[in-house]
Amino acid sequence: MNTELINSITQYVEKHIGEFHANRIAKLQSLNLKELLSRKNPYMFRAKNIITAGEMVESIASATMSSAEESIFGNWMEGVAMFVANEVYGGYKSSAEGIDLEFDKEGVHYFVSVKSGPAWSNSTSMKKQKEQFRTARRVFQYKPKNCSYDVY
């Protein structure tokens, strides 16, 4: 990568990292104990030897925040990916369901779904993701006649 691009990405991250932290704080402030307790299995806490109410609240809040942070971070990373794709290839937010961004490179049109961690899918979500890519490809193949790029 060239220095100008690296500096541009650095500036984007510095400008937008606060959004990630603000969303984390907002999620933490929105936690409702009654709602959290209604979604948890009390037998699991006993099996984990969590006895006191304090331990239970801490465990539930920690698990909830961990899950929320993954979503919040994923959304933030999508913004970074969108910025880079736009800077490098003129990429843009896709209107296709399940596809985050699109760009053209060397005559090929790319559909991209941004994932921010290594364990992002199970077999059901993978199947759905593949179908979303097939649908996007089918829709894209109905491109105007004057387009010069190919779909693979």
C-alpha cells in the first residue's frame, strides 16, 4: 500500500474509532436486568457454580456485552472496509441483501460481505450467505448492455 493510502486509512480510523466506543457505552447503558434474566437459563448458572446474585449479574452482563461488542465491532469494520474499497476501487455500499459492498477491479465485478472474526458462520448461515451471493450475481447479470465488466 502506498503511504498516502495508509495515512488516509489511519485518519479514517482515528476519526471513527470513537463511534465504536460510543456504541459500546450506549449498549451497556441500555442493559435491563429483568430483560437479561428472562433470556438466560438459571440451571446453567448453577452448573457453573454461580451462587450469588452479584456473580449472576456480572456473568450475564459480561456475556451480553461480549456478544454485542462483536456485532458493534463488525459494523465498525464494515465502515472501514467500505472506506478502503471506495478509496482504492471506487467501491460502494451494495443494495443486495447480505452483501456489504461492491467494486470493480480489472474488469471483474466483486461482491463482498465483511466478516470481522474467524468464527462468523455456522452451516445454516453459510448456506444463506451463498444463496445471497447467487442472487446478487443473478441480479447483476441483468446489467445494461454498455457495461464492460464480467461477473464470475
